[in-house]
Amino acid sequence: MASVPASRKPSRKLRLHILGSKLHKWLALFVGVQVLLWMGTGAIMSFLKIEQVRSEHVISREAETLDPEFSAPRWLMDRQGIVAVTTKSVAGRPLVQIERSDGSTTLHQTETGTRVSPLSSADARAIALRAWTGPETLIANSKLIETEVGTEFRGPFPAWQITFSDPDGTRLYIDASSGAILAARSDTWRFFDFVWGLHIMDWTERDRINSWWLLLFGIGGTVIALSGFVLLANRFPKLRRRKVKRTSQDSHRFRRCGNSKW
């Protein structure tokens, strides 16, 4: 069998180009399906209002108030607008939590009813230390905040900001009225929040998933993905051969018709 002349052998550069082209074609088909789904569903979710998705326009989630005649501690005189009376442990001591329909929450001693909220810095530090389960560390700082802390924490207020001395810069936000842990933030969270803002194209608030920027780019990406599938289909050899064969058949028919006319 005659060997192929060296001049006719494809060069290494050409072989790499052919291999890369085939790899790109099949990867584009495989990955492109998910890209199309991501772009299309992203555009749909950007168009929908989150309040409607959560049915907030038709469903009220306000808690019911208790009947003023309900059984309560003797020291609780004002029973109007009470939503819940709960006995809970706060920093290792039992307290009674009173929640009212106006959204206010207060903590009281179980026996005397003496109000202990808003909690002190010492109470907040004790809650934070009891909640910490990581490697041993210390509390670097505690601060009572009443305004938003960027995108990191937006309430409710007042709240205690407890900063740990760990390498990840962990901060704990504790409700000064109830002692509840509201949020935990760290450098990892802050990085994720930054990336999330880039992902949803909301560089300031980072919580709007239905901005016009995201909707327009989602629609544009969907069009690009669909047009890419059209272009990709034309690169498949079988489809090209069928197209060439069909074109040659049509041309042959045209010549036959032309010859028969004359």
C-alpha cells in the first residue's frame, strides 16, 4: 500500500485545529443546553415579581392575637394585642418573651415580670459564646446598632453586633429585644454576596432578581444560545452532506427540465 506523501500529511497545527474544532462542537452542544436553560429560566424569573411568587398579594402572614382572657402570668397586666407568650432560655437563664401585634417583643423575668430587654452587652456576648461551635476564639468587639450595615445586615433593630477574633472575621447579629440570633456573617459570606451581586446584576442592593438589566441580558443570552444551536447544526457533516446532496439533486432536475424544454 502506497504511503501518503509527507507533503499531503496534515501538519500538527492542523490536526490540533481539527481536534479542537470537534471538541468545541460537542462541548458546545452539551454545555449549550444548560446555558439555554439558564438564560431562559433567568429571563422568566426576572420577569416575575417575587411578591407574587410568594403569594404575598393574596395571603396574610400576620399572627393572630390572643384572647385577653387567656391564662397568663399574674404579673402580666396589659394583655391587649398579645400574639404569643413564650418561656425560653436566654444566655442560660429562663425568661418570658411577650410578642405583640405591633411587632414589638420584650423579655421578662419569670417570677417577677421585671423587664430585662433590651439586652445588655454582657447578655449579647454570653449568647454569642454559647452559640459558637468553631475552634476556640475570643470576642473582639460588641456594638449596638440601629441602622443598616451595608448589605450585611438590614434589621430588625436594635441589634447587637458581636465580632469574633476568628480568621474568617465572623460577626453575629443578635436581636436586643428577644435575644434571637438574626444573622451570621463572615468574610466568606461577604465574598459570596459580592459574587451574587455580579451574578444577578444588582451591584448595590444585591437582592433584586427582577431588574431590567438582568431581564434584558437573559433575553439576549437566550437568543444567542438559540442562534448558536442553529449555527452548530450546520457544522455537522451528515447535515452538510444531505444539504449538498439535495442541492445537487435539485440542480440535476433543473438541467433536465432545461434540456427537455429545448
